Amino acid sequence: MPEITPIAVTRNDFDEKFGIPRQAGLCSSVSRIVFLPGYRDPDSLRGLEGFSHIWLLWEFGEAKMHGKWSPTVRPPRLGGNKRVGVFATRSPFRPNSIGLSSVRLLEIRHGTPDGSVLYVSGADMMNGTNIYDIKPYLAYTDSHPEALSGFALTEGGRLSVDIPEDIAGLLPADKLQALKEILSQDPRPQYQNDSARVYTMAYGGMDVSFVVEGGCVRVTDVKAKINCKMQKICKPK
């Protein structure tokens, strides 16, 4: 069987796992799909402009299995306390660390320094994620409105988001709406509900600190991000 190799990488504002939308399509943040040098032939995209959505097959690069896998996992939707079968979840900790996401295709931009680049919205993956394949989304066969969702019954209610004007002014206008959408989904682990705890999330080159009080997420501070991966500051404090 031939080895599977990446064809592209994702470029976006999510530099850490904490804060990434739990599913694709829940946030309007924009990602670029940049093809690797061996896959930059524009002919490979001929006809793709006629589709509004695409499937991305990608790698859970931060899920370290160390050669082992577990047949059960603890989904955040169940509070992180109940185990279910790994194949009944979308957990990144799988026998093969492969993700599948449906995203909206916004634009195909040809002639950039990186060749032809796809602009998509709704991606639920980190900056630098390897992409293994791209396929068009077909509404007549891929959409199943009557489908059952098991224990993941609904997306759940969204929280209100309060960003004081002085802090909102520090945020780039093109990132403010997407940040509100991310925070409204409550990026905290489901089992944490401490209104006194301050969380810090890396997004768009910034460290965004916030607290959750009742049904409201309140942003308390925004600073330019220093090296989030080195300092581990994207984890709950």
C-alpha cells in the first residue's frame, strides 16, 4: 500500500488546540489551504470553483498516540467522565490520527507566491495542520437532515460574549466577529465551571484572557502573543 503524504497545509489564526471550534462550520474564521510544492498544479483545481463546500481530510498532528490506541475515549460532550467507543466519537485519539471536515469554499486565488491557494471558512484545525486530500461536498448525497446524532444531540446553547470597548479596539476588525463566535461556544473543558478562573486562549497572534460567569463570557485582557507553544500559556490557569 503506498504511503499517504500531505498535499497541503492549513494557515490560520489557531496556534494552539485550546479554543479551536469543536466541530467544523461553527465559526466563520478564515483559513488558507496552501499546497505543497509538488501539488501546485492549478489544473488539479479545475472545476472546483463550482462548489460552495469541500471536504478536507487532515491529520490530528497534536494527538500523540505513542504507538498505542484505546478502544474507548472520554468525549468532552459527556463531561470528560464517561467512556464510549472511539468509533462513536470524533476524538483525535484514534488508531489513525485522521480528521474529516466540511468547510465553505470562499475563494480560489491563483498566482500567489504559494501557487493556487484555497480560502475556506469554518475549519476546525490548527495552524500548520497537514491536509491529505480535498473532495467536493455534494449536497444531494452528503447531506442527511434526518440523521441521528447519538449522545451529541445538539450543538448546545451559546453563551453571550462581553468584550469591553477598550479591549475590542485592540482587536483587528476582521478577527473580532470570529473571536466572538469562538467564545460563545465556551471553549473550556466541559467539566470546568469555575467563574473565578481566568483562561487564556491564543488566537490570531494574540493572547485573549476571559472568564465565564453564568451564561456570559467576559474578555478581561488582550495582549500580543509571545511564544505560546514554549510558555504553555494557552492552557487554563
